[in-house]
Amino acid sequence: MSQINNTLVTKQYPSTTRRTPTPGKATILAIGKALPRQLVPQDRLVEGYIRDTKCDDLAIKEKLERLCKTTTVKTRYTVMSKEILEEYPELATEGSPTIKQRLEIANPAVVEMAKEASLVCLKEWGRPTKDITHIVYVSSSEIRLPGGDLYLASELGLRNDVGRVMLYFLGCYGGVTGLRVAKDIAENNPGSRVLLTTSETTILGFRPPSKDRPYDLVGAALFGDGAAAVIIGTDPILGKEMPFIELNYAIQQFLPGTHDVIDGRLSEEGINFKLGRDLPQKIEDNIEEFCKKLMAKAGLKEYNDLFWAVHPGGPAILNRLESILNLKDRKLECSRKALVDFGNVSSNTIFYVMEYMREELKKENGEEWGLALAFGPGITFEGILIRSL
């Protein structure tokens, strides 16, 4: 398995917040991430992917080159490596039944990345590991019983009575679902501290390109691997904890009749995805009403009065959102930067956006209210009204 790329360097933040946290409301107290060491520059992806999959179709190569340019991605990180392909050459062979091999790689890889992200987060938090009362574990990249939540709790040395919740196969909206679940746990268990981790790898979906599966090329050009972690709790301890985001109000909504727009099926060859071309349009047609539901809870009316933490599923979705809401330049800058630097890392990506946003919100005259949004299979919308502290 690839080694993890992270540094256990704790950033220092002031001991007080600009705004007082709302009593009883969940806050994000610390954040961390971890990435595989295998860095893939986008301008070298096509050459490597075509070589590794032994593809000799010029049309496929040219299409992948075009897709790599339109995604805006510059760098990604992957568990997949030359060493893995040498050990498991069947992963690059069309039609090979390889789900067993894929899980042999993915199951430990996602837990290792989740562990490293959690260690970074715990160090920033600064309190003893035994003070973690609950864990929420999110992944669409592993399949086993017991699940990664138990393995992670054991490797981190958490208490054996830690409350565990496992959220599997939610796709790109899983990170915001995890926030909503962790928020509910924290607010209904006063004094609790919830470790939320997300971890994803594209190992389950790696395969040779085929004209019969055009979305495989989109995945090859867009998706990356990694993990993230946050600690969530209410009523932060003054002088010991430094909250930077308050999770004020959360909702989930699915669009009836759209369950086949994003379709993922597990087979003996791994997981196969199909993505409808009308996904950006479906999001555009429904996003205003969804945002207004969240904004109404704080009496907010103007989109440009908010800061925006949007899961960057791809540039088309961000462009549609920016257009339909008439957002000013730079409102989606953190989402676009995360996409450029990491690609779409499924459930993790919203936390990479938030990490960039934390730096922006430290500046003077930063907005107080914002929205965290993600979209995925269903079509499912997840949203949280958030407050900068």
C-alpha cells in the first residue's frame, strides 16, 4: 500500500473567537487530512494511464486528453501505484474478476489514510484521545464486516465504549451527511466529542478504458484519493478548544425520479459508474429552492452575503451554481482551488474546501454566514447553514 503523505504540524490559532458560539450548537473544533504519496500531475496522467492499461486506441487517448484539460485539475493523489500494478496485473486486464484483489488493497488503505488524517486532527485539537466519545466513519471504498470504523477506533486507541456510526456508499455527498449526523450526535449528547472521518480510494473503479463505458474516462480525469477528519462538539471549552465553524442547521433532500442519473453497481470486476449528462442541469434547476430553505433559518436573503463551501464535483457544476445564483467572483474560489489541487475526492473534498476556507475567514470583514453543500447519488442534496466563529 502507498505510504501516506501528511505532516503532523499543528497550526496555531487564537485562543478566542471573533464571534461567540451559540450554546448547544455543534461546532468544528479541529480539522486534518491525509493523502497517498503517489502524486499524479494532470499533464502526465494520460501517458501513464494509457501505458498502464495497455490501451492502443488513439481516439480514447485523445478524448482523455481533452477531459483532463476541461476538469481544471492540476494534481491528484492515488493509492494506485506501479508496485500495486506489478503485484496485481489483472487490475489492468479487461473482464478480469478482481473484486477480491481490489478489496485486499482498498480495505487497509482507507483505514490507514483515515488514521493519519485523524492523528493530524487530534493533534490540532490538543485534548486526550480518550475524550472522543463517538466516531462517524464515511467511505464508499471498502466492504467488510466489521467495518473500518472498528479498525480505526482500535488503531487510534479510542475507548472501547466509543459510540460508532458507519456510513457506506453515499458517494460525493457523504462528507456533508457525516457532518449532519455528527451534529445530531453532539447536540443530543452534551459534552460529547465526535471524530468524523472520511476516506476514499479509486482502486475499486480502476480499469482499462472502453468505448462501452465512457464515464470511466471522466473518472480517470477527475477523481483522486485521500482522507479527512474533523472533531465536532458543542459548547467549546475556553482556552482548550478553538472552534472555527458552527453547524447551525442541516437538511437533506432527494430529487424524485432521478435515482438513475448517478448509478453505481458493484460487480466481480469492481464498481462501475454511469453519470447522466443532465446532472448539472438537474442541480441548477433545484439549487435555489434548496439554498433558500437553509438561508431562511437565519433570515438571510442575499446569496452574495454568504461564504460558500461547495463540494466541487466538477467545473460544470460549480459554473452552473455560480451562474444561477449570480455569485460574485471568488465566492467559489476555495471549491475551485480544492478541485485544482486534489481533484474530486468524493466525501473528503468538502473538508479540503473548508480547510482552505478557514484561512479566508480569518481575514478582516469576513462573512458571518455561509452554506456547505454537496450533491450525489439520488440525486441527493446535502446542505448545512454554517457560521464563521
